[in-house]
Amino acid sequence: MNTKIDWHYHISGRNIKEDILTLNNYLKDMNEVYVMASYFPLTKSGVSNYNLYYHLKNVKKVKLYLSLDFEYYFYQGYNEIVSLLKEDRNKFIGIKIYTGYQNIDFKSKEFKMVLNLANKYNLYVMFHAGYLKGNKSAFNPIILEDIIYNNSNIKFIVAHLANPYSSELISLLNKYSNIYSDISGLVDKKDEISETKAYVQFIYKNVKDKNKFLFGTDYPIQDYETTLNFIL
């Protein structure tokens, strides 16, 4: 029996009680769901890591990502993350970084602090990659190659199959053992499904290790049924 895990699920915070009710219904059919706060740097809004933890700490089958803002509240967010990890390490799966949406100096002391934290607590580091919502540009995952290469002890997730950078993603997935990608958030319109399915299948065909693919919805952007359609 296959383990059903959603690696990329959001709580928006607009109505957190309603969000949690939806999540609880989803959990009936899943083994685990990895949830992150919908902190969105573009609008400087969303749920804090602590608020997310407070509401979900006792919900079984849920683990959390810790979101981190690099431009406005880095040290405040970093200290909050450290505090939460000391309080309840087992509740957290990784750290989400909004590459593309924020200018991040990968050689900075702040970024090194995050890598050290991921290494110390054995956390995944997830990067946004590919198209940026509300923006015609996209973040190319090849920019991350030196980071992946120089930190072989840390596991990295490049989100959204780095759409549209298929060749760059295929290269990274085939080259390095410590990188994965999820199939989350690839469509927000039903008429995009067939084109996107072809994109997913092309990458899947050309990546040697099929375990590099993680199931993820990016809910509420993409639902379970739509995501499942990409792999059937």
C-alpha cells in the first residue's frame, strides 16, 4: 500500500478555522500532509509560523514548514523558527524560502544561518521555483546548483517542477542525490491541465530516479484530484 503524502499544502489565514476544517477532511484520505503558512512576501501578509503551529500542533498526520522572509523581518523570523524548533522539533519538516519573489544573497551570512539550521535539525529546504504568481518572469533553479552541490548533507526541494525550466530541473535531479521536486501549484485553470500533464510526463520520463518526484497540491491553488491527474 502506497503512503499518501501531500508535501505542499497552504493555510491562508483568511479564515483559519475554516481552513483547518478543510484540512481535517483532507486528512481522512491521507497518511500525512505537510503544511506551510501562506506568508506571501509580495503582499507582506499571511499567517505567522507561531500562529500556524499554535493551531496545528495537536493535529495528527500534519507536519509543518517554517516560512522565512529575507527582505523585511529576517532576524525576527529566524528567532521565531529557532524557538519553535527547540519547543517541538518533531512537528517540523522543513523551511520554505521564497526565491524569485525576494532578492536573496546566497553568499550572505543570513543565508548561511539558514543552511546551518537545516543541517542541525535535519530539515528540508524548499525553494519556490518557476513562474511567479502575478508576474511574467520565473525563477530558474539552475541558480541553486552551487548551493545543492556544496551542501550535500542537506535535502533540497525545488517546488512546482520549476515550470517552465524542464531541462535545468532534469539536469539537477539527475546530477545530485540531495534534490527533489514536487508537482504542486502547476495550474490554476482547468484548461491548463493537458499542457501541464505533458510537461510533468516529459520530466518524469527523463529523470532516472523516480523517487525524486514528490506529490504536492499547493492547495488552494491546486486540488488533490487535479494533481492526481498528472501522474495517472
